[in-house]
Amino acid sequence: MTEKNSHCATGTSSELGNKSNEKKAVLYRMVTDEHICPYGIKSKALLESEGFDVEDNHLSNREETDAFKEEHGVNATPQTFIKDKRVGGYDDLVRYFGKSTLKQEGTTYQPVIAIFATTFLMAIASGYAITGNFTFIKTSELFIAISMCVLGIMKSVSYTHLTLPTKRIV
């Protein structure tokens, strides 16, 4: 099975069989040529980091994904099952293990401050390299020019990653 455009999950204990290994999990996640569920990748990595042997089931098309969601009464994939019980998606799995995430809450200007601090230092260095001394006007001009270039690159990268085809990495 393969899963598409959802948060990945694991399977049930009954699907795992009567194995002596208690640290067994079944994961259902979407993996297609066009899309690999990032939450499925995170779920698998979290399970493995917790010492689980993961039965990784790929949902490869929309029909498989929809059938899985209907069968299990869930709205999204991935889904994880441990000891015949559905844990849920990635966020549920994080809570199950008592972990915390580094999710950003609210607006942060830290990346913008880092960009401007870096471009300011670049402007100082470039101005000194060009003129042989530090001048406020030249540094200001270079700061604005370099900042605009870097911000333009950051904007194009943030939109480009949404439209470029993804390579299948499993």
C-alpha cells in the first residue's frame, strides 16, 4: 500500500503478528513518485529512534489512501499502530512518547534579523575592500543592495520548493 498527501501512520498489533518483540509498530504513509509525506518520514524516524521495529506500509495512490482512511476512520495519514492500537498521526506519536517539538508558535523575526545582520557585516567588509576605509554612505548603499538580493533569493526559494518536482527518497 502507499499513501498520498497526508500524515503517515502505523499499523495495528494484529497486523504485526504475535512476535516476541514488544517494540513493533506498523506505519501507513503516503509515498508516490510525486509526493512523499514529510510527516510519514518524521513518524518513521521517531519510531526508530525509540527503538521500534517499523513495518512501513506505503500508500502509493489516492485510491489506496482514501480506502485506508475510510477503513480506519481517520482524516489523514500517516497513521501509526502500536500493540493493536492506533496511536494516530505524527503529532499524536510525539505526544505518545512524551516528546516536545520545535514547532514555531506565533510570528518570529529571528530569520530576518539573522539575514540583516549577515548582510550588514557583508556590506562593511565589501565597503572596506572597495574603498580601503569605512564610510557610512558606502556601507549603507551596500547593505541595502546586498539585503535586497538576499531577500529576493529567499523569496524565490520559498516559492520554488512548492512547484519543483520531488525526487523519490524512501
